[in-house]
Amino acid sequence: MAINLDAKIPSGPIEQKWNKAKFEYKLVNPANKRKYSVIVVGTGLAGGAAAAALGELGYNVKAFCFQDSPRRAHSIAAQGGINAAKNYQNDGDSVYRLFYDTVKGGDFRAREANVYRLAEISVNIIDQCVAQGVPFAREYGGVLANRSFGGAQVSRTFYARGQTGQQLLLGCYQALERQIDEGRVQMYARHEMLDVVVIDGRARGIVTRNLVTGAIDVHLADAVALATGGYGNVFYLSTNAKGSNATAIWRAYKKGAAFANPCFTQIHPTCIPVSGEYQSKLTLMSESLRNDGRIWVPKKQGDTRAAAQIPEDERDYYLERMYPSFGNLSPRDIASRAAKRVCDEGRGVGPGGLGVYLDFSDAIGRLGKKTIEERYGNLFEIYERITGEDPYSVPMRIYPAVHYTMGGLWVDYNLESTIPGLFVLGEANFSDHGANRLGASALMQGLADGYFVAPYTIGNYLAGIKPGGVDESHPECKFAREEAENRVKTLLSIKGKKTVDEFHRALGKIMWDKCGMGRNAAGLDEALPLIQALREEFWQNVTVPGSGGEVNQSLEKATRLADFLELGELMVRDARIREESCGGHFREEYQTQDGEALRDDDKFCHGAVWEYQGSEQAPVRHVEPLSFEHVHLTQRSYK
Amino acid sequence: MKLTLNIWRQKGPNHPGRMVKYEMPNVDEHMSFLEMLDVLNEDLIHKGEEPVTFEHDCREGICGCCGFMINGLPHGPQRGTTVCQLHMRQFHDGEELWIEPFRAKAFPVLKDLMVDRGSFDRIIAAGGYVSVNTGCFVDGNAIPIEKQNAEMAMDAAACIGCGACVASCPNASASLFTAAKIAHLGLLPQGQAERDRRAVRMVAQMMEESFGYCTNTGECEALCPKGVKIENIARMNRDYLKAAITYREESAPAGGS
Amino acid sequence: MSTIAVGGINRTALFYQSVIGKKVIMAVTGFILSGFVLGHMIGNLQVFAGPEKFNAYAAFLQGLGPMLWVARIALLAAVGLHIAMAVQLTLLKLDARPQAYVKKSALVSTYAARTMIWSGPIVAAFLIYHLLHLTTGHAHPDFKPGDVYANFITGFKNPAVALFYMVANILLAFHLYHGVWSMFQSLGVSHPRYTPILKRLAQLYGIVIGLGNVAMPMAVLTGILTL
């Protein structure tokens, strides 16, 4: 089957591509917009922004989220900030520099044109959010404040205390509620998307389950946008919300949307370590903490002394030692791997030796407790609540955890997947971060896609088609709905011995051990049959209590896990074939003498794009070659 | 530690509910409260019983999904903490706990500890926004905002919409929730144009949803996991009073043309 | 779409229908009544200055003629509105939480704040009795029109009556303890720096009124004041 991987990048100089594209996009006459309908799945920054913006333009929008309210999407948990190339600090920032940093930070596995557009739009995002009343931090003069963030040497991060994601999401949610009030957006909260409906080769709708009544319905539209976030929960333990899942993108993949770079997962260096078997999720401590905190472990292996008992010269501030110019602000993948390395050497701290110190005593000495409290007070509180330890007096213990997935559905420059009419926004797509995302760039991408890209590109798509034309009696609708109903019925009827969470933990363990921070051929080769066997066992031995016609959280988890069990396999396949190390994908066989990621640009300077071939056959791997005309391929160095 | 839990079990919105007793013989003090319930649920599933339904998502205290009453207090005994961030070290061995859903007419119980808080969304939809379309902006630094005002706006905007204020209020009032949004936007220059309209419409919607009224008891402020202050309610009252005097009615019916 | 329709509604009706409007009426009438309570107490404390002074004060009030009736009607209207709002708001409250908690705790709210709905009606009942007792004399066995001082002393000689007065005034003090600050909050007067002070002053106000009013029947009972 032929798959079209034309990225549709506009011609011309990189600075003019987006303007050129916007001019060339076809427009829908204002009077005709209300005749078109768009489905938006997910109400985080990308989905919420897109639904609001499309509603403002006059389209009929149906927005879906599985939570009880669109305000709860997991974008809300982003703490640190959002990047924008405003150069308000006069410290040498520019659109070009943000573009450069993002391509380099992504270890040269992202499309230059997309990244440039993202950097260009970043400045509008801040203006838009300020206009909505997002209470960004300000200086005494009343102007916006900035801070620096991992992987950047300029201060370009805008923030609202440690709740930037929340405030941006609330801005977006309020814009969405306004459209709901005006009748332009119909909101379906507590609805989970179970499948996409493809008719005559175009995405025409989705199948949903009402999580209160259990009703499974088909919703049709002229275009579908998925903004359903990442798939980090394949690891069971991650910083994602418990409900974050891959079902929407996975179902789209199985209906013909290609999946790109599934193995690119980001491990965040600063999370609170696991405390016991019952652990249900991992809590991130914002990366901004690394601005003032110093990371260290004892020089000696198995040193069990309390932090305060270890003298200065017996501490190893390993990031400062290994990466003198970036030090504690080294990019996430580098900081995470360094932590793993020192823990593997037996120098980790805390229970199980899986932790490193993040120490604020120097900063408190230098700036005073009050300043530190102002900057990080709420983060310190979170830490104390969870661990019972006071980070003002005892250093925090942190360890890396799965945080973000750079991989996702393949999209072209217009954010359209390989299924025409199916657009993918935000973390759900693969486009902008390459093999590693820089801190404070996820919020930027979500809002860029939602407010400023999708409204144009979806409009362009709609202008080329006639509205309507199908109804629910179409055989494809019936088929998709019946398929979803049957899956639910099957899951409820297995009545085995193991709970969904037990299977999920088992999958998570395989993924973390074999396809986590460090990967190798042997481990990946082992993982594949393990996942397949687990999946088989799941379908024979899972127990899902309750019925399908009511609130049933076990059933929700089961439908999500069923898809994770398939996605995990694709991640392993992708990681196995990519015989190089880049960004978040670290193949132990491919490293420099200092233990840094060693890319192989001759063989792997491309996006790996997977095409589903049915349940009986292995998926096919295509490639989208990447060329770097502006940011030249170099070995990333943060020394 | 060992705990005895009395948990409200209710099959659906139109079913009667009741307290059911569960013994938890082995609770680790480092568990979060929700992890303790996870353990109970795994156990219930293995026994062939239905697990306890409770809402949760981010489990880091920001999404606002979780929340129920523990011993008569929303989110439990620790101040400034959502139930997902509440850890078992806050309880002692042998303690007996009463766990029930938030109760208000505007928060109907859907199942067990899960309630429908759609009324909050409708209050926001009535006016909790700045009416700017995407693209209608000036440079972010074009209008300076006094740091103190920006901070106060942020204090109010920290609301996570969990509903603890309603649950704790003897009158089941949503004043703190509504006031937080009115104050957040009213403190910023961007929110001035719609200030009157916002107050009038949001307060009207709050009543429409059958929330009670505020008797200034201060319970909401004390139990708000994000420390939203009742001075925001005074601000709402002030805005509402002013709007009631000066607001010109809309010529078109509310809800657009 | 939200179900509200602001357009076309009469502004006064809108205000009156809203919970905040009702609370404002509550606060304004409460303000009038708490002011009256203070004046009433100060005036009556003159009883300690002896029969002549006290009876002269009473005569002065009677001599106000139409002014007295204006004040009486205003006060009656304030009481009426205050009670009407209280009834309406209580009904709203019952409607807002139809199913009670199995277990409910309170963290910071004062006893006074939570019992406004009890202190209010009891004080109202007391008010009626008080009017019948010392103003019109219908509930006073030894009522002598014109001799206010004598009515005062003979009235409180009965321990049951004095006790009822004291209990009611303690409840009134409770009511003011929460209500006086609360009315500022309802009217939107709040400032992070001054509100705590205001709250203390309001509580002091309640305590002073309580002490002053309890002192009078107490003085009769203990024989400090006699005929």
C-alpha cells in the first residue's frame, strides 16, 4: 500500500515559509463556515485552543474529553513555563535562536520548517495569553518576568509561579467555555474516543463511549483533530495523569494514520523517587528547580551517611563536573542519563539507591530563604507533602521518570496525518521536538498548534471539500461502533484472575527495563516476545468487574491498556531498528567514549514512520528523510 | 498501620447510598490516600466485588479531579492539600475514617464518591473569561500590570475547581469558586471591559445552579487546597453591587445572537 | 448555552433575586439594627443613674412625637426585611444541600457564625416579648404607664424574666459577634490589612453589647438596683 509522506513544506526561505503557506491556504467564506463541522478530541492546550479558535472563526465544533471538565486536561500539570522568543531580556534571544536551540536540543531529528514556525509563533502565544488574562509573573515595573530553563542560555521562559500549565490551560478553557456559551462549541465531557471513522479514505468522525451511561455513539464531522496527548503511561509509572492514554492515536494508527518515532520518549531528570510497590504515579518537580539547586551524589559508593554529614569534598556535583558550561541546566536527556549512570555506579541516595540530591543550601545561603520560597515555595510544599521531608533543610531526592513522548502520529506541515482530514495536534503528533524536547517547549507547541496553526490548516482542508454528505447509517459507522461495542463486551466477559493494574504494572516493568532510559539490542529482542505474551495473557486472564452500561473505571483502564499493550510492541520495534543514540533514545551500543549519545546521521537522519498492516503482520517502517540546511548537523555538546 | 474505612457506596445517581465498612490491615504511611484506595480496590476486584469509584487524574494536586470528604472535611485533615497529595502519615494506627462524596444539589452523585461538577463549568461559561478572539492582542508588555495586582490575580486564579469550597460550606455555596474567577479577571486591566457583565452573569448562573449563599463562615477559605481567600468574595460582592447599580442590560438576549 | 437571561429583567428585581442582593439587604438592615442596639443600650444604661434621670430620658423619647414613629417604622421595616431575607436564604440553604453529610466537621467557622440561624429567631421572639413587656406593658403584671424605672425594676424582679433577658442578650451578642463583621464582607468591604482588625472590633462590639445588656437585669436580680 502506498503511503504518502510528503511533508508539504512550503518552498522559499525558512523565514517566509509560514507566511507563504498562510497566504496560499484556501479560505472558507465567513457565511459558509457554519456549514462545516470539526471534531476536536482532547481539551488540553492544543485541543482546547483549537476548539476555541475554530469556534471563534464560526465553524461548528464538537469537543470531547474523558475528564469531567475540559479544564482538567493534563496540560494543567506543567509547572515551569513556556518559551517564547520575545527577547524582553535583551540577552540575545531571537526567533532564529529559539529555532536553533530547539533543533539542536531535539538532536537533529525534527523538521526544520516546523520548528521555525513554532519559534515564530511563540511570540504571539504570549500576547494572546496576556490578552486572555493569564496572570504571568511580572517585575515591579509591570513588565513580564522571565527565567532560564534547561538547555537554553537565554532567559526566554514565561511563567506563572509553578503553575504555568494550569494558567495557560485555564485561559484556553475560558475561551472554550465562551464558545460553548455562544453555542459554537458543543462540549462532550466524560466521553472517551474509542475509534476513528474513516469513510472513502477521509476521517469523518469518531466513536465514543459515554463514561457515565456507557453508551457507545458515532459522531460525524467534516474533519477530525486529535489532541489527545502523549503515551508515557505505557510505562505505567510516569508523570502523566492516570487517565492519559494512547487509545485515540492508536486507533487512528490502526485505521491508517502512520505513527512516527514511537521510541522517542523523554525521561525527565527531576521527579520524586518511587517510595513503594503501591506507587501509582510519579510526581515531577519542575525543571526550573535546577536554576538554583545543585545536583550531587556522594563520591563514595554505598555512602549511607545523611546528606549533611557528607563533607563538601566528598560530594560529586557530577553535572557541573561533566558539563561545565551548562552544569545543572544541561538538557533533560543528558541530565537523566547522568543520574542513571551515577546510580548504576552504586552512588545513588535514598531507599533502593535510586535517587540523587538536588540541594538548595547554597542558593538559600546566597539568596536567602525568602527568595527561594518565592521562587519555588509551592514546589517545596509538594515535595514535603509527598515525602515528609523539608527541602529547606534536607536536600531533595530526585530520580528520572518518564515524562513526555516526542513520538506520535506522523503529520505533514499542515498537521494532517496520513489519513486525509485527520489532524493531530500537540504531544499527540511527532512534529517539533525531534528526539528530545527542551523544557518549557511543550506548552509552546500545544498552544501554537491549537491557536495558530490548526485553525488555518483545517480551514484550508475544509475549503477543499463539501460539507456533510454522510450520516450514521453509513456501513463504516455501524462497523466502527460494533467493533467498539464488541471490544467492551469481550473485556467484560473474560472474567480472569488478574486486574488491569497488574497487567499494566507488568507492561510498565518490561518497558522501563528494556525500552527505558538505556536500551540495547539484546534487551529489546527480549522485550518483544514478553510484550506479546503479556498481551495474550491479558486477553485471556484479565478481570473487569461491573457492566458496560454505567460508570466503570476498571473498564476504562482496560480499554486503554489493551492499546498500550500493542503500542509498547511498536515502541520496542522502533527502538530496536534505530541503531544509534539520539536525544531520549539511548542505545547503549552507540555512545561516545564519554558515554554521550552517538548519532548515526548517515543511516538514521530521518523520521521512522510506521504503517499498520493488520494484526497478523508486522508493521512496515517507512522513512521521512530530514535535511538540515540551517542548523548544521553536529555532535551535541553541552560541555 | 491498620485502618477502618467507612465508605459511601452508591450505585448510580438514582440509587440510594449507604456507608460500607472496610478493614485495611496493612497501610504504609508513605502511601497517598488514593494509593491506599487503589490497594483496597485491587483487593475488592480479586474478591469479585466492585471497586470504589472515585475521581482522580493528575495525582499531583493540580487538575482538581479528586476530592471527597474524609471525616467531614473535604480532602481530609491536612490544610492546603488535595486528597491525592494527602499521605497516610497524616493518620494514626487504628483510626476509623468516614469517606463520603461532596454533597450539594449542584453536585449530584454519579457513583460512590464521584459527583458531577458540570455546574462549575456553566458558571465559567456565563462570563468567566475575557472576550478576545484568537489574534486580538497587543504586545504582552504593552500594558504594564502592577506586580501586586498580578500576584493577587494569580492567588485567585490558583483555584483548581475541585469543589471543596462548596463541600465545606454549611450552605453549599459556590461563592468562593465564582469569586475567585471574578477577582482574577477583575484585578487585571484585560478584564475591565467585561467586569460588570461578568459579575452579573456569573452570580446569576451560580443561583441558577442551586448553590447556596455565603454566610461568611470562612470554612471554604480554610479548606481550599489552594488557599484561595474569602476577600475575593468581598471583591465579588463589591463588583456585583456596583454592576447592579450601573450595569446596562444587554439589548440582545444572553447567549449570543 | 447558559440558561440565564439578564436582558430585560428589571434591575431591582435582579438585585433582590440574587443571593448577593439578599445578603446586601441583610447587611444594610443589620447595620441599622446593630446601630440601634448600641444606642438602645447606652440610653438604658442610664438606669444606673437613678429613677429621675432614667424617667426623664424616657419622657424625652416620648416627646419626640412623630419623629419617634418614623424611627419605629424604620426599625420595624429593618427587622421585617432582615427576617424575610433570613427566611429566604435559609430556604435556599436547605435546597442547596438536600442530602446531609453522614459526618461533617467544621474547621474555622465560629460557633456564632454557624448558629446565626438559631440566635436570630430567638432574638426575634425575645424582641416581641420585650416590646410587650416593657414598651406596651401587655406582658408585664405590674405595669405602670409613665414610670419606666419602676416597670424596669419590677419586671426584672422575676428571676425567670431576668434570666430570659440575659440568655436572649447573650444570643444577641453571638449574633453580633459574627454579624457585624459579616455585614462588611457582604457589602464588599475587605482589605488584607484592615479586615483582621475590623473582625476583632466587630467581635468586641458584640461582646460590649452583650455585657451592657446583661448588666441591667443582673443588677436588679442582685439588688444593686432597687425601687
